[in-house]
Amino acid sequence: MTKLRHFRCQDASPRSSRGLALSAVLTLAMVGCGGPPNKDSPSPRPSNTPAATATATAGTALAETRSTMTENLKVEVVGLNRVKGRHLIAQIRLSNTGTEKRLPWAGEMGDHTRPLGEIKWASGIGVLDAQARSWLLPYKPVGSPCLCSDRDRDGLGHFIDPGRSITVYAVLPAPSGNPTTTTVVTPVGPPMLDVPISDEAPAGDFPDPDAEPVTTVTRRLILPSESLDKSEETADDGKDLQVNLSADVLFAVDKATLTPKAKSVMARTATLIDASPATVVTVAGHADSSGTDAINDPLSLRRAQAVQHALTTLLTRNGVRFHTEGHGSRRPLYSNDSDEGKRRNRRVTVTFPKPQPTAQNPGATTTTGATDLTGSTKADGQPIAMKVTGLRRLPGGLGLLTYTITNEGSSEAWFRDLHHAQDWEAYKYQAATNIRVTDAAARRQYLPGRLEVPTDNGTDFYCACTPLSGVRISTEKFPPGQTREFWNLFALPDTATTLTVKIGPFRDLHVPIR
């Protein structure tokens, strides 16, 4: 068994800092410091032993959420400690609040952006690093998927018995900027906001990521938006803006001469470059999979050069240099298997450092539209109700939308409209992507955030929202009377106070930002 040096729990008796097996970690996390396990916290047993489910550490929860998929599964943050100024230890209590059924936990807590064979660990516990615009997950040591609770190794068993709890942990990087609070994310339910970070030693015994080589696991968060006329789409990763100008708007078919409409489309991009600290701007032409490289490569380069020349005349400041490229069809953003995917792939991409955000007025809030944030539709003949429960502004230009879906009928119903988005091909798996947030005044709509995951063959994108595939494939199946809460991360315009929210087939709602 791999042996690691561990963090010592506060006020623990002296012990060697080496040679503590990971199999002992969770027992200590459950009972805290200062003594052996009591009769309510049994020692770890084989994972197929039901009695491995134990009562969790007593303590006040710092935040809580509920599983979207599994009724009666409550998730609470019971510890969030910064160690050595660089690492974070998160302790999560999972409770079965029901009275009849045992609940599986490992599939729910596994990171769904990893291979599906690695979902038995608590690898999905993470935090949002708003400053770096990234999603931080547990470290990955050599020979193990994550520095976190393991179902088999820690003797947790497959299930949580009714009325019982377990505590799982994850060791991950601390968010940048030394914040006093952060957003804790899990695959289970909506993110938990404003969770306080303690700089005190954690109560428990946890593996030290400095004791052996570990890999930092991060998912870059991309926040896309697009103009209502679909002439351009912008992706914001917190550092750079990537503005994808539609080639169908800029050029005639197989041509590299700008159309009369092109100048008005590029005017916004030029304004953004003027407002940015950019000294170098990259302009890259792209094609869909139609045609051959002999046609697409030179055409995409000529189109990039045409955009570069036009932008040069639109800029109002000096000191900006351009670099032009033509990539043909080799860098698609979407699948070329549909007309919509091909349309989006025919583009000229302009990339530059993002402008500084507009200063916000803290007093600029409104309650307009807050009195009626509901909608209704039908699925499988059953009445389906929707209610927006919040649109919160987070640090770093992020926004969190939460909403509930309820089957108000007398029979079971599948409500599949949450994943029937036009851009479903942009994501690796099905998720609640059929959501749009619109700033009508700016004529701009915001799409769900995307988690960027590098792979051996390129890049996969996962929705920063409620997943609806894999072990969560039945999330859209509603028994009579059941309510489930869903969530999405978006970019939010700096000065808006109310936005139009469109969720699946429900009516448009005017939702205030809190």
C-alpha cells in the first residue's frame, strides 16, 4: 500500500510524519482528534460490508446542498482549511436523510470529466478559483486517481444507510489571491457559495501533497456569449477574449472580400481591442470540413488577412501588432456532422487579452420581475412546473443560475428539454445546456460555461452545469410530485441588474441579479 506523509490534526499527540497508511485517514477524519474511534464510528471494513457506513463527525455545516439526482442525499461542507498557504483540505459530509432506502454515493461524487472507470473515488470535490477562472480538483498522485477518499481503500462501503452519514475528503490547490471564502463545487448539486476558508489546522489526518510528486488537476472555465444575430461568438477564459466572427456574415461563399455588413460586425471587436492592454492580436481563419485543404488553407488565410486589414483601420489607438494565420478545417470548435456545426466552424477568430471590467455600482440593484419567476409546460402528458430560485453574481464576472423543475402530475414523466440545445455538439456529454441568459439592451446572449479538459486527441468540453449523462442519466426522470434543483454558470455583464432568462420550453423570465 502506498504510504504518504500526512498533515497532523490540530492538538494531536506526537507521531511520526511518515508511514501513515491512507487506509487510516478517513477514520481519523470521522472521529476528529484526541482518541480512538468510538462505537458509533467503526474501523474501516471491506467495501462490500454494509456496516462500513458510519456516523459522520459532529459539527456545524459551513454550507449545504442537495443532490439533484438522488432524493434524500444531503451534502454539507464541514471543513475547508488552507494549509501551508498553497493547499486546501475539503471535508464533505454525505447524509442519507431518508428512512427506507440505502443510497450509493461514490458514483455521484466522482469527477465526471475523468474516465468513467474512476468514479468510485471522491474525485469530484472542487472549488472555483474566480481570479484564475478555473475549476480546481483534487491532486493526482502517482498510481492513484486522486488525493481524496477512496471507497475501497478507506472501507466506506457502497451505500449510506438511512439516517446515517459519512465524511469524505479531498486535498486540492488553494484558490489564488488568498480569498477568505470560496465556492465549493461537487458533481452532486448546485455549487455552495461563500464558504469560509480557515487557516487553522484541519481536524483530522490527511495526506500531504508535498510528500510525493502530484499532478495539479484544473479545468479552465470558458464563458461564451454571442450576438443575437449570430454574427459573432465570444469566449472568455478570464485572461483572453476569443472573438469568433461568422465567415457567413463577413464573406460571400468561397470569397475573401468583406461584405458591406462586415464593418459593423467588426466594430465591437475593434472597440474591445481598444479597451484591452493588447499589444499583439492574433487573427486566424477557419473553415468547415467541406472542400479540400488545397482550397480551405489559402482561403482561410486570405480571410484572416482581410479581417486584420479592416480592424487596423477601425482601431483608435496605436501600438497594436497583428499576427495572421490560416488553419483551414483542422481546428473545429463544433462537430462538422450538422449544418449548424459547420456554420459555427466557418469563422475568423480574433484573440487578445481581455479588457478590464467596467466598475460596478454596488447600489445598482433592482427587484423588477422578482414577483413571478415561474413557468409551466407538459411532458409525457404531465404538468411540469419551473421556478427560478436565484441568479447570483460571483467574483470574476461569473454568475450562478439555479432553478427547480417539478412534476405536478400523477404519473412519472421524462422531461428531456433541458439538454435539447442547438449547440449540444459543443459538449462531451449531455447536460442542462438548453438555457440562455440575455441582455436585451446590449442585444447579447450568454451561453452556459464550459470546462475545458485536455485529452490525448485534443480538447473535450463539459458543461459547467447539471450533468445529465453517465451515472446521472435518469436525472430527467421525475416521479409524481418530485422537485429537483438544477444550475448553470454563466458570464454576467458588468453593469446589468436584470436579465432575460430562457429555460428550455418555458416562457422568458426577467430575473434580477443578486
